[in-house]
Amino acid sequence: MFAGLPGIGVGTLFYVLTALWMPFRELIAVARGQSSAARWRLVGSQFCFAIIIVASIAVADRLLMRLLDDEKITSINPARLINEGFAARAPESVFAAPMMASLLLLVGVMVSTELLRLWVRFSPPSSKRPAQLYQSPDGIE
């Protein structure tokens, strides 16, 4: 994990991607006739929060690049890992590697969650009786 870099962790990334998706999801609700002004206010506020988070990360990145004298440093971006030629065309960013690590972790968690959900959904029902969590004091179930 990349401790000390707020705003680019898995939780924030999940929130930002979800909040940016909300207007599109709400348009589907509009088409179905299930939307309301209150829902749009919520969607708008969450969307604005996500945009502010993205903008603050971009400003922090540019500020750090200025403070670190961007002519003397090169960022560790994912393009540099693939090919040095890609890195020449990729924007320089201090946060590129931690953000890519968070994105890959988020994708891994979401894919494994969906695979487990499908496995549980399509697995044959168990013939065993579920464990009883509570037994009454008089022994009656």
C-alpha cells in the first residue's frame, strides 16, 4: 500500500468512479420514469465531489512536480514499465504508479467479488441444514 498519499487509494478510487458513473445510471432511471429531483440533487452533489477530488489530486501533482523541480526528476509511470518510448509521450506525474497500483488492486477485488457472486449463484444448493444460530432455553426450535 502507498500510505501517506490520500485521495489515490482503493476506497477513493472506487468512490470517484462510482460517483462519475451516477449521472449515466440516473439517465436510465429517467428513461424508466423512476427519477426525481431529490435523486438528481444527490447525483449532482456526489458528481461534484468526485470532480473536486480529481481536480485536487491534479493540483497536488502539479505542485509536487514544481516543488521537486520537474526537469531533474522523472516520474514512475506505468508507461515507463512497458516501454521507454511510451513514457516520453505519457504525462509526467508523481502519482501515476500509486494510482495504477490502486486501480489494479480495485480491479482484482471487483473481479474476484463478481466471480464469487456468480459461483454462489450457480452452485447447486447444499443438502445440509444451515447451522442453527439460536436455541431457545426450553429446547424448542
